[in-house]
Amino acid sequence: MKVYRVVLVSPLSGVRGGLRARLEGERDCLVVGEADRLDLRAEPPGGPLVDAVVVDGLRPEELGAGRERRPALVILGPLPSDARLPAMLSGRAWAYLPRDVSGSELLAAVRAVCAGLVVIDPRVGARLLVTPASSDGAPGGIGGEELTARERQVLQLVALGFANKEIAAQLAISDHTVKFHVAAILGKLGAASRTEAIHLSVRSGLVAL
């Protein structure tokens, strides 16, 4: 049985204690260290074999300092509003969950990120759908007609694996509207399928996985 080695990060010892209490008792999860801040330049407490870091809140500058893509991150929100964050997490396995997440949900996220997946709780996922402007102030595109802010939101959710009905619920729009946006996205990106659109948008930096 795989045992996931986890480090807990929070400036508050009480928060770290609460996180430890939620994870302890699970046979496949072992809390091997704690820290009051995240430093991706240094070896995490618990040694080089740490699988995941559960961090209470996250400042973008903490991500910018790290070069390695391990360990995976489980981030507990809310996060400061910063449109750079999804791009800075690109290439890393990560999860974004509310602070009141249950022990079973937290452990499921640890397992998922350790498998290389991205996990976003729908209750907080909209915080990561801020649409950054390009250098000229317009929404980004790939060499052709620019995507609108809404199209970029839909594209981000498509890239994260959401089905049309899930996207509709997330953005409070109809299934028909989602289909319309997806068709427009494919046309503007010159993509023949959702998979090709994801590939093109990831390569160009339009979305972060």
C-alpha cells in the first residue's frame, strides 16, 4: 500500500494541528513535518521524499521562488486575488480547496495530486478564473481573433476536464450557451476538437494545468 508523506504549512500552529487531526488515522497518509511558511527553494520538513504539501493560503511570491515541481501542493483558500497564480502553478500537480474541507476530502486531494492531477473544488474554483489581460489590455488569443473574457473562462474549465453541464453550473449559464462558447473557441483557435484546443491553449499560455 502506498503511504503518502505529507507536510503541513500554516503560520498558525492551531491550524496545523487541525489539519493533522483530519489526516491522522488514515492508513495511507503520514504527516512527516510542519512549517510556518512555504519555501520551495529548501528541502521540506520531513526530507526529500515528501509527496505533498498542504498549505494554508499561498502568496504568489512563494511559488515564484521554487524551481522544482515536486512536491505536489494542496492549497487551502481563500487566496489573494492574483491573476498570475494559475500560470505560476502550470506544470505542477496541485489542488485548491476551501479551508473547511473535511478530512476525507483533504485526503482525496492528497491522493489526486500525488497521482499528478489538478483538483479544484467547485465552491472556490471561480477564484482561479480571473482573466488576465494581454500587454495591450485585450484578452489573449492565438494568432487570430481574440478570445473574450467569458470564452477564456470556459476554455479554462474545458482544460480542467469539466463537462458542458458542469461548466454551465459553474458559470451560471445554460448548456446551450456553453456549447456556443466552445464552438467559438474552437473557431478562434483553429482547433478541430476540444483536445486540440486544450493542447494549443496550454502551449500558448492561455490556460494553466
